[in-house]
Amino acid sequence: MHNTKYVFVTGGVTSSLGKGIIAASLAKLLQERGFSVTIQKLDPYINIDPGTLNPYEHGECYVTDDGAETDLDLGHYERFLNIPTSQANNVTTGRIYQSVIDKERKGEFLGKTVQVIPHITDEIKHRIQILGETGDYDIVITEIGGTVGDIESLPYIESVRQLLWEKGEENAIVIHLTLVPFLAAAGELKTKPTQHSVKMLMQSGVSPDILVCRTEHEISDDIKRKLALFCNVKQEDVIQSIDAETIYDVPNLMLAQNLDTVVLNKLKLSSKGEPELKVWNNFLRKHKNPTSEVEIGLIGKYIELQDSYKSITEAFIHAGSSHETKVKVRWIHSESLSPKTVEKKLEGLNGILVAPGFGDRGIEGKIKAVKYARENNIPFFGICLGMQMAVIEFARNVLNLENASSSEMNKSTKHPVINLMESQENVTNKGGTMRLGAWDCELKKDSKVYEAYKSELISERHRHRYEFNNDYLEQMEEAGLKATGINPKTGLVEVVELENHPWFVGVQYHPEYKSTVLKPHPLFVDFIKAALKQSKK
């Protein structure tokens, strides 16, 4: 019988220490050693998923092939491992409670009092083990969101305690990621926050097997000895995670610290080979030693929190590396673009990307950015709402359809060139009700998109409610805006391109979700190529 091993990653002292990157880096090293690995994220908030969260709250919402709206850490997992995640890879407290309450309503607990222990913890344990029970994975890494000591994390820590006891120490271990801060006034690193964090974890009945210490300065052997003594771990199990130039350095840093070896020893697994990271390091070399540079304007409305566009900025890094080009992003708030400012704000750009989003705030600025790119022959890439803005701009300024708009922004527009899908008309719930997940698209051969993908049939992930209105298709195509990608099932337009323009592409889907280190997304690669060409003019 397939015996899946479990690695739990908890965090202490403060949030945002990079549990997701540590988990993804460890998974990458184990994958390089020949193991099949997956990672899941347990999020302690009560939302069912991040689909209804404002990006300012939680960064971008990442979408999987099977249509799950998930935490942005799943994007890191896919970018590092080059394998798709699914609904089972992200669990929230909201989902756990909803499931338990549904069972209670159906009478499945046979009249028993429903409690956090055992009912909530049993549901958490069941969710943790879903991926392991498929038999597809040797190791499942589970990242627990939040910080040890948070009230909302307690049921998760208790579930981990029970699983460690049930599985036995060779089958389940805990990595605790913590902060070792440097006090400038004292001129030294301080271990006390880590000691307190481990103590808090132990009060919940969980002893960490490995400590990963985030730090700005090298951690000496003396400090490692001290941490080992006070935190009940061996000295070789204290791993330093020093600030890195890029997240893509972290697998190499963890390899140098033997994190993967320590984990395998604890799980009594013998390695199937040494991690070579050949393709990975080739990507890093090109990323760090660019021979050229382009500047891309990213037009969005959540730019104060750059995590709102995490997958897009990472896709730029992947595509830039494949051209040995540094992609410099100029962050431009769409609300700051007016007829007076547009020239000044967009001047000197080698490419313009109009980002996804929802609602009517900032859309006029996005439309002005599209017009500037179209009239000045600057490579343009519109994603989801960005594609819709390109259609509206073309309808208004080329077809002269007065006040053409999307029925999302203007219910009474005479020219709803972007309209609500029929299947969406009676939907009242916001969460999980959009067109979500992977859908097929047929590309026309004489198009920029076909040149990029080199394939007639593609599959890409969606997250939207409104669509191109086919009533306007003939008019648009006659004037030069071509539909070059169509959904074969629904006949809906997925891709538009402008004739007689160096590179002008709008896509209804989210290509950024599928860009990884090993497979940069072809559209981003082609867009950066066009921007490079523009930069040499």
C-alpha cells in the first residue's frame, strides 16, 4: 500500500515570513530527488474562498484548472513545481465549517452535539489527507496559514497534533518557520521571539522537528546551538533562511542548508538522486544577467499592493529570462490617467498591459491607456477586463458607437459591446459563480496568438462574468479588430487582435496563472519580444 508522508509548515512570531516560498522550495528539492510532491494551504479565515475578497485584503485570487478560487500561495506552488493544483490544495475555515454544518443538517452525526473536537478537527484531518489518499504523491506538504497563537489557527494545530500521533514520527513531521530579528542598537540577533513561538506551539501539544529561521544576517553556530537547546531540536535541524535577492534563489539556499536531507532523514526516506536544478539555475542565470531591458506599464487599480498582480509580475520574470531581458514594471494607477496626464504617464513605455479587475472604478483610465497603445503602435496586452476595455475603446473611437460600454459598468448603455452571459443573468450570489477554471479555445492560424502558442487548440483558465457581445462581432472585424480565438463549445470570443499593429492582443482568460519557471507562458514571451523590438526603435 502507498504510504504517503506528511510535512506540516507552521509560522511563528509574525506573518509574511514566506511559509509558501519555503514550502515550495522544499517541494522543488524533493521533486528533484525523484519524489512526487504536492503542497496544500490551510487558510484560517472564515470566507469560503478568497473569491469575494478585495485584493487589498489578501493579494490576488489564484484560479486552478478545476475552477477553485484560491490563495496566491498556490501560484507559487505551481510556478515552482510545474504541476497543476486543484480544489483540494486550498482549504479554508469557512469551507470546513460549511461542510460540518451541512452534515449536521442532514442528520449525519446521529443527534450528537457537534463540537470543534472531534467534528471540526476530523473534517480538517480528512481534508489534509485527501491528496495523500489518491496514491499519486510520496509526500504532501501542508502549509498552515496565519501565525501560531492566533485563535483561528488553534483547530488546525490541534488537527496536526492528532495526525502526528496517528501517523507516527516517521510519517509526519513539523517545520516551524520563525523570525530571528537583528536589533541594530544591540548589534545582535535575538532568539527570544523564536523561543516564545516554539513554547506557544508546544503548549498546543506540537513539538517542531525542524526550525527554519528567517534572518537578515548570518546565524552563527552559537546561535544555532542556543536555539537547538531551548527549542528541543538538534543543531543540524536549525536551518537558516537568509533574505534572498529573489524568491527563485530560495531552493538553492535551502539546498545549501540541507533542508531536504534533514526532512528525508526524519521521514526515513532514501533519496533517488541529487538535486541538479539545471533548468532552474539556467533560468536564474539569465534572469540575473540580462543583456537588455524593457519597460512595461502595468495599468491597474490595486497597484498599492503589488501582490494583487502577483502572477502577472512573475510571468514577466519568466518571459524576461527567456529573452535575457530585464522587465522593468512601471506601476500606473488607472484612476490617475486623464486626457491631460495620459501622454506624460505612458511616455517612453515599450509595452502596455491593462490588468484584470472588477467594477467601474478606474475603467476610463484603462480605456485611455488602450487608445494610447493603439494610436502610438505600442505593444498592447489586455487581460480579462483589459481585453474588454480594448473592445470598448475600439467601439467608441473607431466604430464611433457613442458611450459604448460593458453592462457591468453601465446597465443602460445603448451599445453593450461587453454583456452578461445568459447563464449569469439570474445569479445573485457573488462567490464561486463566475466562469471559472480551464476552458478550451480554438485559435485562427493567421494570428499573433497562433504564432505564440504554435497550436490551434489551447486550454486556459478563466475568472469573469461578462463576455464579448457577438452582436457586434461583424462590425468589429470589418473595422480591423479580429476575433482570433473562439470557445468551440459556446462560440464566445476569447481573443481579439488588431490588424496593422505591431502587437495588440486582448484575451478574455488569465494566461498569467499558467506561467512557470520551467514553462514561461508563450503570450508573455511573445509580448516581451514585441516590447524588445519596440525598445530598439
